[in-house]
Amino acid sequence: MGLVRLALLMVGDQASAEDIVQEAFERTHAGRSRIRDADKALAYVRSSVLNGCRSTLRRRARGFRRGVPYEPPAGSAESAALVGEERREVLLALRALPRRQREALTLRYYFDLPDQEVADAMGIGASTVRSTITRGLAALARALGEDA
């Protein structure tokens, strides 16, 4: 379920998110013989989901399909935690960030992953994750009119 939520936050619609995750699992299953360390399988799938999201967003940017911004279902724990207009503002500001910053912030704060797991999923170094998160938080603060 966490991978679908990740994709949903990145692409903005449930159907595309589910398709992306399904394709990521299919690719992982097909290439399972190449995964040498079973402990890294989740990081591999996460990375595959992020790559699928990137591809989907690239296709959308070329005009193939526009998604509806993600809104947590009414009555859910997510909706209780992220209420009303502030939630919409934060999600819109997050969506406006560059791809790498958006991915790093989502993996770090929404999924509570440590820097190294974010780095593994994104295919970058842990120090790059930390600097990307710092820049992303500053950009979010500016977009939301808060002091950084």
C-alpha cells in the first residue's frame, strides 16, 4: 500500500499510481535473478516506482494525459491529519517543486525513510539527499510564505 501512496503523491491519480506499482512489481519479478541481496529488493521496487512516476509525468508533460491532484479519501487518517486549505496549499507547493526535491521530501517525510534508503530509491548519494531536502524545504517555506 505504501508504494501506491508514493506513486499517488507523485502522479496525482489512483489508476496511474496502481498501474505504475504493478509494472514495478512485474519488472522486479522478471528480473529477480539479478537481485543479489534480498534485503535490497524493497529499495529496488521503490526505485522502479519512482522511475515509473517519472515516465508517466514526462508523458503527461507532452500532453498525453493530465492527472487530478491527489486528495486523501475523506474520513481517513491522512485526511484527519492534513485538513482543509492548508493541506491543499502544501500539496500544490510540493507539486511545484523540481522532481528531485519533490521525490526526496516525499520519501523522507511522508514515508519516514532514512537518508540512505531515500538515496537508494532515488539512485543518488546520501549527502545529495540531505542537500536536496534542505533546498526543497527552503523552497516549500518560500512558496508557503513562511520564514526559512
